[in-house]
Amino acid sequence: MTGLGVETLAAAAPAPITSAGDAQLGVAVLAGIAVIVLLITRLKMHAFLALTVGSLALGSFAGAPLDKTIASFTTGLGSTVAGVGVLIALGAVLGRLLADSGGADEIVDTILARARGRAMPWAMVLIASVIGLPLFFEVGIVLLIPVVLLVVRRGGYSLMRIGVPALAGLSVMHGLIPPHPGPLVAIDALHADLGVTLALGVLVAIPTVVIAGPLFSRYAARWVDVPAPEHMVPQRPSAGLEQRPRFGATVSTVLLPVALMLVKALVDIVVDDPDHAVQKVTDVAGSPLIALLAAVLVGMVTLGRAAGFSRAALSSTVEKSLAPIAGILLIVGAGGGFKQTLIDAGVGRMVLDLSQDWAVPALLLAWLIAVAIRLATGSATVATISAAGLVAPLAAGMPATETALLVLAIGAGSLFFSHVNDAGFWLVKEYFGMSVGQTLKTWSVMETIISVTGLGFVLLLSLVL
């Protein structure tokens, strides 16, 4: 891995808001993270408030003036929301259109109609991966759980054999692939290229989801044998619709932003001429904002109108999609404020110095930091945001591919061993009717496999690219 030296970075970066030495900064970082962890885990405080208080605590422990700490926090919050807020909102709209129109059910029913026997776990991981692209993890679970339970009952399958691949597909998309909030924030913090990150993320995600999904589910089914709970089958979103979008149009709409961003990344590599007409067009069409906006506008026709939605119904769907993401936007924004406070306090330089002194590869260091924060807070998003802020200086001067791999290493680390302090842990436990021990042996182990396997493929790509 290449990168700028400490002297170059110091010359290019603004003066820190505090004159504290490395020892005091190290204590300040640990204290700030400890405050966030305690507020989230012990006092059950919302992550937005916890990150805000933790940022102020970090500045105080580092000896920075309060006004400068506040300025750093608000600057980071504003720039993060400006960078990724619209993308998260557009992704939420697209996901809601997919769910309410019955497009998600159309994908599920079409693929399951062609899958039988041993192919069923592979069909479930494919369904979850496609649906998980535009949907947040919790929404994806709500959509897929009825399908998982129905397949288990009708086909006589093991719940873990079908459920684990579905969970793996959703989790991998959530941690590694934009436009999910975690990857988007890391891309913004490290100034990574979204198209390159998306392309490499897909390369990492495919083998990772195969190992953690269909392959691991064989062992999970042996360790935990529970029946599908009768009371956990909610009504499918399209149950009351007279018509649904067609399969081809639905899949094309979901994959449209991915295709546009990948084409942009490919043209940037092949053409490599900012003045070339083709590259100018793809730079605009493949920008995250335009790609997602295009998918939403197309989806209003291919999903909403195809399901018979009136203009008023489409407007209502868009409105309903935005309300639930207010908390996510606040968490992401506060995480950006925490990241900026870390950087302005000079913590990034300290991490850079330590990584050089200890000869720790940047990818491994980023993964370890994300793992530590994930284990402590239970939040993949908080782990991603905090780790990105700590290792941001390591990305200075890196080529686009290395910066993208750094983002993926953080994303992989943020998924490590979900346990009792993670809301996702309890969501899976209740939907599948498992005990805490059974959830640890299945869901938690699956998350750890995703994290470690994802890191392994990131490291392999770093040797090749």
C-alpha cells in the first residue's frame, strides 16, 4: 500500500484544534468512544445523541476549546449529510416503490417458481442479494421473512437452510455495497470513487455471500433445528394488489443505478480522458445522484404505474418512504461530525504514525478498528463511520482501487459477530423463534464469517490490483 508520508500530510492538512500530544489524544479517543458505547449500551440513548455527546467529550478530553470542537462537529455533520443524505433518501424511495408495488414479491415468486430441492438455498441468496441492493437491512428482513417461512413450510425445508442464505444476502449488501448508508459514509469520508468501490464490492460480495449463505447454512441446519414459527407470518405487501410489475422490468429498475455507476467506472478506466465526449456523458449519468434519481423516476413508471398506482398513490409512497429514514440521516450526520472532530483533533495523524511504527497494513488496521467498535456498540453504521474517521488520513495519496478496498475492509469489519447489543440480533431471533444461544450459533457466526471472509477477499484483491 502506498500513501503520503507524515510530513507531507502534516504540511497539507490544517492545524489541529488542540496541541495535545499522542498520549493525550489516545486517551481522548478511548474516552470518546467509551462515552458513545456506554450511552448506547447502558443508557439506551439514541445513537444520534450518543455520537453528539461523544464528539464533545472527545474534544474536551483532547484539551480543545469547546467552540472549536462544536465547529468541527457541525462542519462534519453538514458535509456528511450534504454528501450522502440525498443518496440515502433516493435509495429509500426506490426501496419503498419496490415493496409497495409488489415488485419485490414478483422477483421472489419468479425465482422460487424455477428453484427446487437443493437449488432453493441458492435461490434465496439470489433473491436477498437483488432485493437487498436498494433496501435497508430491516426492511429487507420484513419483506423476506414471510417468503422464508412459506418456503420452509410448503417444501419441508430446514428453517436455517433457507433462512441463513437470505440473511447473508441482505447483510453482505448492507455492509459492502452502496447505496447503503455505511458504505456511502465511508466512501465520502475516504474520498473514494463510488463506481470503483461498487465494482470491487461486487467482486468481494459474491464469494463472501456464497460461503456465508448456502455453504454455511448446511452446518447451521445441523446445529439448530427449529420449526418455522406460525405467528410470525405477516401479510405480503402485494396481497391486496390487483396487478404487479413484470419481473424483467422490476429487475432492470433495481439494477439500473448499479449498471450506470459500473459503466462510469469502466469508461473512466478504459478512456481515461475527461475531455472525451463518452466519458463526459458517463460521468454525469453514472454519478450516484443521477443514477439513483434515474432509477426512482423510471421506477415510478415500471413499478408504481405498472401496479396501478395513481399519481396520488405514488406521491404517498414517496412521502411514506422518507419519514423512516430521519433517524438514519441524523445518525449518519452525527457520525460525520464525530469523524471530523477526530480528524481536526489530530487523531488521524496519530493513527498514521502508529500504523507506520507498528507496520500494520492499512486494510487490516481499518478492519480491526471497525471490529472493535462493532463489538462495543452493536451498530454496523456507527462502526463504519467511526473507523472511517480514524483511518481517513491513511487514504491520502492512495490510488482509487486501494481507497475502495479500504472502504470494503471497514465495511467487512463493521459486520463482525453481531450479538446482544445489536438490534438486528433480536430482530432475527424473534422472527425465527430462536433462543439467544441458537441465534449466537447461527446469525452471529454467519456475521463473523461474512466479516472474516470479506476481509480475506479484500486482501487478495490488494495483492492483485
